[in-house]
Amino acid sequence: MKIWQIGTITGGQDGAIFGNELFRFNHRGNCTVHDLTELKEGEITALTPVAQFALDRAEDIAPHCNTVAFGTEYFEAGDEFPLLYCNIYNNYKNCEDDLRGTCCVYRLQRTPDGFSSTLVQLIRVGFVNDPMLWRAYEDRDGVRPFGNFVIDCDGGYCYAYVMRNEELGTRYFRFPLPSVKDGEIDPRFGVKCAVLQACDVLDSFDCEYHRYIQGGIMYRGKIYSSEGFTDNEKNRPAIRVIDTVEKRQEEYCDLLSIGYNEEPEMIDFYRGRCLYSDAYGSLYELSFEG
């Protein structure tokens, strides 16, 4: 892998790119938007925020935005943006219902002042306490039982993946991506909730243990997953490439070993280019060829 800095943006968790706009989220569901057409070839460009907004009902249900992605389904014909998927991850880890294995679905709209969002659906994995499938141990959880989601826009699927333990590795599940019309009304949040059960799993496989999953994206059949913490020798900043067809880890890129020591976060593709940002807003381009 080759890596070089191309700019700076707002720091935070994961982000998603649609058109020429990069949407960068923080752990409380706040978003800053950057215009990628401002990038200058051969220069490190400081991208000025062009808009800011908060995800709908963040006071009721705030996604950590550990993974964020646009899908392909539109809430209504004529919408500018397809549905936006943001996972809860560990924001409610100390609550009675920690909402593990949950993803929020939003309708995003442009307004005269910027952007607005509307919570339109929840997607939940229904077997998050099953030690044969999701949970790390028979009698207890692993260190991160919360799970990430990525969207396969080419195949119409979603993948949920979770750290289990070092012996069992990280497990990936492929599901049909629910339509926004699917599910039953959740009495707590008042929107439809599509529950993915074990019978809905189309495929699953295990890969090497990912040491504290961060941002992720699916692109052309491969999942690009960042992980690790700042200056952490054991849980090293790194990026893995998972081939979902071959069901194997294709590449492991140890960022710390080549001098990039900040906590990894956002990863997505822009016009075929892989863009990556750490937690503090340094924006890089990655190449996995040669």
C-alpha cells in the first residue's frame, strides 16, 4: 500500500462521500460537509467546511458513526441523496439495551441553509447474544460486541461484522439489504425496525482478528476496514482489505510501521480514488496497487 497526504478536513469518526461532497460525522451524530472539488493536484489542501448539521433525533438515538455509508435506495423519487446508513456502535454500552448490532437509516435533504436529515428506519441484528454466531463467549461478551455495518451497493446487500476474540477472529455476515419500507414500528423510536435474524444470513465467514474496528466501506466486492488507536503498539493503526468473494483477508496495512500513528477512522472512495482520514482530520489518498 502507498499513502500520501492530500488535504485536511474536520476530524471525527467515519464519513461518506456522495457526488463531490464528503460528509464527516462525529460520535454524537454531528456532521461537517466538505467540497472535494477544492482539492488541488500536488498540494495538501485545507478543505473549508461548507455546511454543518446534526442527524435527526440525536437527542433520542445518537449513532456513534463508526461506519457510515450511502446506499442506492431513495426514500422518495426525486430525492437528491440515497438513504444514509450510520451505525450505533458503542454509544449505549452502559444502558440496559445497548443497541448493539443496530444501524440508523436517514433521509438526507439539501435545504437553503445546508442540509437536514430524517430518521426513517432502524436495522437490527437479532442474534447479538448468540455465542454460536455473534457473541465472543458462552457466558460473556468480547471487548467490542457492537458491530459495524457496510453496504454493498453493487449487490444490494449489507454486511455486519463484529470482533469476537483473538481465537475466533472477526466474523462477517451478509444479509439482503432491507428496503426502507420493511420492518415493524419500533414503539420506542416510532420508526420501522427491520430485524435481521439468523435465517436471513445469506453467507458468513471469519477473518483475522481486527484489533478495535473503526471506519469501513465496501467497494467492488471488498471491505476496507480501519482499526486501532493512536500510538498503540498492541492495537496498531492499520487498514485491512477483506475479499468477500474469496472470504479472506487480502491485505493488512500496518500504518504505524510506516510512520502514521494516529487513530484511523474514515475510509471511502471518490471517483475511484481511496480516501482515508485519521481521527484528527488529516486526509490521505491510498493506493493498493504494486
